Amino acid sequence: MISLSNIHYRYPGTSAPAVLQGIDLTIREGEYVLLCGRSGSGKSTFGYLLNGLIPHFFEGHLEGTVTIHGQDTKNRTVADLLSTVGMVFQNADAQLFNSTVESEMAFGLESLGFDPRKIAAKIEKTAEDLAIIPLLDRSPMSLSGGEKRLVAIASVLCLDPPVMVLDEPLAHLDWEGAKRIREVLRDLHRKGKTLLVIEQRMSRTLDDASRCVILGHGEIFFDGPPDAAWPVLDQEHLVPRYPLRRTVPLRSRETLLQVTQISHSIDRNPVLRDVSLEIKQGEILAVVGKNGAGKTTLLKHFNALFRPEKGTVLYGGEDIRSKAPSEMAAHVGISFQNANDQFFKNTVRDELMVGVRPGMKDAEEWVDELCCLFDLRGLLDLSPYRLSEGQKKRVAIASVLVTRPRMLALDEPTIGQDGYFLETLAGLLVSLREKGLTIVIVTHDLDFAQATADRLIILDKGKVTGMAIPGTPTGNAVLAEMGLRGPGEPVFTRGAANNAG
């Protein structure tokens, strides 16, 4: 079905080592292969080989041969491979460009000349399977990150190709959405589809796969059954092992940011409804909830990127309605869900140095420390746009920390990250909290939230519906009741348990 022989590949315009170095791999028809590896190890690049994006779009220097159904991809265009290899990109925004979700799902089928009645039937069936029927008339750009992910997957599922490549299909998804995607993939596998799934949330996917391949520094160093992969994943820190920690008392701490009955709509759709909450100085607060609950929209009110239609946002006791986002950025630093929205410089080095203000003490030492913590030293002269999505996220978070804000807001910081960096980031955030930094994390990664947060605020349909203390039986029951994890499912699937006292 799929064969890669002696593959070496280097992206254009760089003298860095080849991203893939001597890859030999055969994927048989009907296999479900889980591809794992550290951030930047070449996983997405591997995927681009299978649908012809390499060499026909990314160009660069490719050695070796990739064949699909016996056809060399060097002799087939991306369009030629469309009906054979369906690909869901790691960044859903790069895949969505139509005016409505329905037209997005219809686009590929129309390109292949399908009958309109068959197109309508495929859209209806796929939308029902993924529970996105209410989104069909919406613009993809108005959706949450998780909803965009579901639409991107749906647009490929409609094509029904014999081979599917999915790059982090569970990213941005709540527990129910991830469960639906896993069920769909298992069903496709039973029907004989060939699946290559690139994923960091391995505890939810490894048991579904028939085979696991692990990349490191552009080479395959494990290829075998999923059961045998666990010790390797653990040894390589691809599955995080978070330390035990305790929450901090918050009652005596002053309120840094207060939200009172704010409401907000996007494209006339209500997103936030009378939301009220307080964020204490020096706490780590995690905001969790289902896809489309309004988490990102809420976060953008904290530094005046969005302004409430009604209600107030107070920072340090002062209403920020009249403040410009540039003024608030010195106090509240936000790392966006899509790191590409945050970049505007040509190199990683320049991107980081933007945050250095005149007169900032020990600025160079702080930037160097962040480069070490975020493993960015080898990336400084590269364009941030040419990095892997996981590397982009690390640059985005570091660029905000450079400014030394009083409050740090992170939107889905764990997307695309391997276990080693998740451990590092969790430790860094707890350390910064101990130094007085206030941190807000929007995430679907309950393991990470439990390892870092003092409180969880739960949003549902634009409203605050509950609060939970991570790691407590009551908190876990609240999360299960809200559909944010499975009933009885442990929050930590592997690694150390939390001790929130």
C-alpha cells in the first residue's frame, strides 16, 4: 500500500540537518499506524510525503522513493492523490477556506465531480457522525479551535479515501469530541481503511492502533506493536510524568482581575452570557469546558482584545474598557491558541526580542534562560513560520514571557508538545507562580491542568457552570458530570498522581 525507501529530506532555504534521514517503512493495506515522536522530530514532514505536498509544494531536497499503490509520488501531483490520500493538517486553519462548514465539506467532492445528491448524503452522514450538524451554516472562521478540528476531519472523511493521514486529530478537542473521533477511526480501521495517525495524546490512541512507529531526530527507532511501545514512550518522556504538588491557599490573596456579568457575541451568535469570576494574585487558574464553550473568547477580554457588550472587566481594581490592547499587553500577556496569529518577525530571535522593553533589567540573561528552558537555541535563526506546530507554540509562549507580564494567559499551551516539554512547562509555570506571577490556562488537557492549576473554572455554553479543585474526588466528579472526562476515568492515565490538598 505505502512504501518509503531510503528517504532523506531537507526543507528549502536551510543548511540545518535533514528533517528525515534514511527512512525505510512499509505500511500495509488496512493497518492503523500511530506515529509518535518529540516535537520537531519530523512527524508532520513524514505525513506530507504521503499526499505529495513533498516534493510538489514544499520543494526542498528529497532523496529516496515514496510509492502509494505502486505509484511514485514524484510522478503524481497533489491533485492526483486527492482521492487516494486524505490529509488532516495539524493546523486546521491552514485547511479551511470556504464560507460555510457545509461548503467546506462539499469542496473536495465537487472537485472530484460527485453527483450533488451524493454530496448532500455524504455531508449529512458525516456531520451526524461527528455531531456537527448545528455548525453546517456557520463560517469556519467563527468556530472554536476544537470545532475547526472537527470540520477539517469531516471534510476529509467525506472524500472516503482508502488512505487517511491525520496530524494530531485530537488536538483542541474535549473528551466527547475526542471519543467520537476515536470511534470513527476504529470503525474505519474495521472497514479496511489504511490509517496513519500522528498524535501526542498517546494514552487515548495507542490502544486503538495496530502498530506504533516512533521517530527521533528524523530516524525510526521503534516500530512494533502498541503494547511494546509503552516502555519506549515512557523512557523517552513522550508521555509526561508530572511531579506531586499541592495547591496553595487563596482566600487571603488579593483579586488581580475581576470579571462581572460580561456578555459577548460573534457574528450575532452569543458566546459569553453573564460570566463572572475572580482571579487571585499568584494563582494558576485553568479554564476548561467543551468545544465552543467560550473559553478563548473569555481569555481575550483579559487584555482588552475583546470588549464586553455588557458587564465589566477590572484589572487591579480599574475598568479596562478604555484601555488599548497594547497598553494592557504590558500587564496581561496572552499566548494565542494558533501561534501563527502571534508572529510577525522573520526569525525566532527577532520574535523573542520584540518583548524586550527599554531599560528592562537583565533582559539578555532572561531571554537566554527562556531559550534554554524552551529548547529554542537551535531555532533562533529560523523563520517561526517554518517550525513544527509544537515548536511554534514554544516560541509563542516564550515571546510572551520575555515581557515579564504580571499575568500570563495561555490558550491551549500543550498542543503539539511532547511529554518532556509538558513536564518542563508544568514545572516552569509552578515556579513562576511561586514568584508571584498569576497564570490562566485554557486547556482540554486535564492531566496538565491537574499538574499545574490551583482551581478549575468550568464554562458551558458561555456560562460559568462550576468550579473544581484538581485531584479531589469532588473535582473529578464535577468534570465527569460536565462531560469533560469519562465516568470513572482517572485524570492521570500514566505518571504521577496529583496530591491536591
